[in-house]
Amino acid sequence: MIIADHIALTLRNRVKATPDGAAYGYSTDAGKSWQTMIWTEVLDRTDELALGLLARGINPGENVGIISPNRPEWSITDYAIQSIRAVTVPMYTTSTPEQMEYIIRETSMRVLFAGDQALMEKSCNLFENCPTLELVVSFDESGSTAGKQGCISLSKFVIKSDAGLKAQLDERLASANINDLATIIYTSGTTGDPKGVMLDQGSLKHLFRIHEMRLKVDTTDRSLSFLPLSHIFERGWAYFIMYSGAHNYFLQNPRTVIDVLPRVKPTLMCAVPRFFEKTYQGIQDETSRWPAIKRVFFKRAIAVGEERLRYVTANKPIPAWLRLQLAFYHKLVYSKLRKVLGGEIRFMPCAGAAASTELLTFFHSAGIDIKYGYGATETTASVSCFKDYGFDLTTVGEIMPEVEVKISPEGEIMVKGNTVFRGYYKKPAETAAVLRDGWYYTGDAGSLKPGGHLVMSERMRDIMKTSVGKYVSPQRIELLLGQDPLIEQIVTIGDDRRFVMGLIVPVYDRIDALARELRLREQPREDMLKDPKLIKHLNDRFNSLQTSLQPHERMVKFTLLPEPFSIEKGEMTSTLKLRRKEISRIYKDLIEEVYSS
């Protein structure tokens, strides 16, 4: 399909190409059954919503907000906003009222779309502190807007037909161009105030172009959308799925993804490394209960898969003798592992955090193709990702077509190309600090290997310097120790300290099982997590995992936390990244106690 210069025109090209094709899947009963919306219906609903926006006097370039779980209305509203040449400003459903106020006030937002009753009520409480906000529109028709001034349902907002407004819409579409600002996506803000990343229509056009060169997606594919559409990773992927004509299923509650996979049977699905870590731990727990002979058989199957992987990564044909073994183990082992993901997965884009080589090796050996990559909101997502063959598992993939990457003298990854953002909204100083001579300075340290394979080592501003002058990468320690099935979350501390210590959220049920194995006395969780016998056992265990690190890099002490880190307490961003500085502040007294002991 021809790539248009504007997302609204790309949608119309899709509808012309496959008017009756399956577009969106949605569920009204928590994923037990699914209904389908065809492309013609998507466009009709987009236009009705666009007419509603025009009736409210939304001008070209004006900012319109969306705060909602994943559902067809999210994308339809996004298309409608851009169809009238306005700008979509998404917010995370986990955003606090203060974060919402900041974005609404900075963007002078007049209209905000809310995805459910709870979000509608939270949004309707913002009028007093947000003088520009005039209207909140609820996607949830089952909820009530009665008595809530300025809040209406979607059905009362849309306009089915109006000749004058339709003429206005046609005029807006006729003037739509590649330089229009498409969206402002606010970064999750691990430090300081969030920044609004401005992406124009040209960036979206080139998103289609470079991904079409790297990935094979067509109208026979089904994708399950469970990562938040407010993030560029899932949203960019949803755009590409639309462009490719595949069927996209929207999952409102991401916690039910494992239950929904066997029903949807997706061929494609975006995921983050934590998804695969949890899945791997589940597989290991299951296989540990198998009889010894069955475990040996499983390990042999994975070993055969690793042998195949060596040929794939070397871009060499798989010999006949190995293909026979693979066919044998596919029926007995690989197919059963793939059923956990629905059974029909072709490949899974994965990004957003570091993934260990061991984790990637396991899933690829089981025949699950993880397209691991690297990117940022500022680069319209992908900068690099694995190809079908000849990829390097120790990297974050090969540089995407038509994207330039180089490494600064200080070791920082720099990106240039048509997918690089326009700048930060109303923040010229912050923009100038990272956009220089057309290059985006990512703030990530890395290197390039022969063949254009990119290595991302750590966030440069996360590098710690101990009080004895040694530099330490917290990400390296956390990735290494995070492989332990007893660890749910880990943050390392060490800046201006004598040594590195860790704040660890354990997997509580596994710690309980370990406590029984060690025959610890029954006691409240907080006391049990401080038990000297448990701490010594874990210390020995963690030390054995750190033998590859230099002595100054190792986590010397740690403390176990009785509660997990959370978004609500400000310890995590909306994209589930741990906020090291905020965690250090919250646990300041505990940290001081560890260092003074």
C-alpha cells in the first residue's frame, strides 16, 4: 500500500484497500469472547468523532487529550483528532491528578477523552485547577455523567451527519500535510518534570517505511495490544498494524494477557523484557516439578534449539540432520511452550528495558522469535531491532534502514533520521541540550559492532561513582541479579558510597518456600525478611551470581523489602521503569542504616 504523508490519509488508504477486512477486536466480558470491527466501520466512527470535534471548534494545531485503557475508541479518537489536523496528547491511566494537571495546563487542553468511569471521574475533578479544560468525554457508555458539569458520554459527543461540518472535515483533510504536528507524548519523567515529545506526520510516515523494510506483516496477521497505547512502542506498532491491514485486538486489562492469549491466538504481539522474565520463571517452576527423565528430555530439546540458533545467528542454512531433530522436538516440546503464547506467534517485538542474552537464547531456542530492539519516544520508537537471520544476541539489534547511528567521543549513542522528534514542547533549552546538528543525543551509553549491530550498555546518567572513585553500572548488576527467580525487583545504590548495596523486592511465595526449606520459625513477613539465616543463604546465592563482576562492581549488602515498588508511591514511572532517585529518597533512612551497620 502507498504510504501517505498523513496518518488520516493512511487510514483512508487502508479502508480503500480492504474495506471489509477485520480491523479491531474488542471484548466486553474480560476477554472471554471477542467481537470484530471492520475497516469501513473504523473510518465511519472516526469521521463521526471528527465532526464532533469540529462542532466544538477544535482548530488545526490544537491539543486534545486521551486518557484510557487500550480499546478501539482510543485509536479511533486518535485518528479523528489528526483528521482535523489537531494534535493528540495521550496520558497514562496511572497518571496522578497532579501529572494530568501539568500536561493539561502546559498544552492549554480544552477537550479530554476518558476511557472508563473511574478515569472520567478523576478527569472531571480537574476543572477547578485547569482553566482551559472545557469538556471531558467518556468512552464508557455504561457509566453516568449525571450531575457532572462539563462531562458527557461519547454517544452524545459524536455527530452522525452534518453537511456543513462534513465540508469542513474534507477541507481539513485536503490541507493535511507531512509537516503537521501529529502528537505530543509526555515522557514518564524518571527525573524532573515530564517533557512533551513532539512527533510530526513525517516521523509517522517514516515509521511505516523503515518497519516495512525490516518486518513482514500482512492482512493475515493478528496482533494483541496489551502494552499502553499512551506509550510510543505500542502506539507506533498499532499504526503499523493499521498500515499493514492486520487485525488488532485491544486488551483493556493487561493483567489478563496470559488468560487471553489462548483465545485470541495472536501471530504478533509487542512485549517488554519483564513479560518474558515472568514467563520464563513460570516455565522453570513448572519443569522443576517434572520427573527427572522428563526434565532431561526438555533440556535436550532446548539444547537442540540452541544448535539451530547458532546457524540462524550466523545466517547459515540449517542442515538436514538438525531439521529432523527440530521436527521431533517441535511436536513434543516446542509446540507446548508456544501454546503459552497462544500457539500461533510468528514473532514478538520487544523493547523498553534490558534483556539478558540468556533469556533471549532460551526463547529463540524454543522457536519463539523475539525481535528485540532499542528506541525512544524521541526517535518514534525503533532505532534498531533483530532481523530474521544473522542477528547478534549480545546486542539490541541491527540499525533500522534509513536511520543513522554513531557513538560520541564520550560513548553516547547518537541518532539521526526522519523519525527523530521535532523537539520538546515549550522547552527550548531542554531541546537544545539533546538535539544538535540534527543528531539526537540519547543519554544512553553504547557501541557499534561490525555489520551495524548496536550495543546499549546503560543510561549514562545512571552511572554511579563510589566514594573511592570507582564507576559502576547499576543496570549491569540489576540485570545479572534480576535473573534469580527469587528477585522480583531490584534497585542498586552506590553513588558517593563506599560500596554498592541493593534494595530487593523478593518473590514472596518463593521466599516463603525457601524459609520452610531452611526450617525458619514462623514469624511475620517483615521479621522473616530480616532473619540472619535467610540473609546468609541469599548473600551466598547472590555472591555466586556476581563472580563475573569486578569486586568494586558487586552488590555487597542488601535489604529485602516487605512491599513491592509501585507507581502509586512514585517509585515507578507509568512505563514501569524504577525511579532510582525517588526510591533513594523514600528509603533514605533504611539505606543509611545499611551503610552505617
